[in-house]
Amino acid sequence: MKRFLPLLWWLLPILPAAASFFVLKADAPAYLLWWAALSLSGLVFQPLAARLFRRFPDSGWSFSKPLSLACASFVVFVLASLRILPFRQWTILLVYA
């Protein structure tokens, strides 16, 4: 069982991606793009999450994705509230870039 455990960690993100084509059909590419963007932003925010949640057993890994989403949402909210940029899809994509 222990020798299959690393294989399981590689299959874990691939299984929902493969299943999305059967479940979501035409919406699968949009879902996969959103999933990839959230995963990459979670990796970017991992050092901050590890610093903020260092006492947790996973060093904040479970909070890195929600933290990245909250920070990006806050930046978009501030930019739109101060009327620096309009609240549009390209503004959100600009903040994520």
C-alpha cells in the first residue's frame, strides 16, 4: 500500500480534471482554466500562508488557495470602489496576471 501512495497523490488532481469532461461537457475548459489559475495562485501564496499559519500541521497549505482568492478579490474590490478600474472580467484577469 505504501508504494502506491505517491501514485495516489499524482492521480488526485488528475481524476477530477478527467471527470469534468464527462460531467460538465462544454463547460469543462472553463472549469479547468479556473482550477489551474486557483491552483497556481495557491502555490504563489503558499509562503505567506505558511508564515501566517505556521502552527497548523500542514503549515497553512489548506489556506493558501482561499487566501489567494481573498487577496485578489480585495484588490479588485478596492480598484473598482476607488473607480481606478471598472469591475469587469478583464480587471479580474489583470489582477490574477
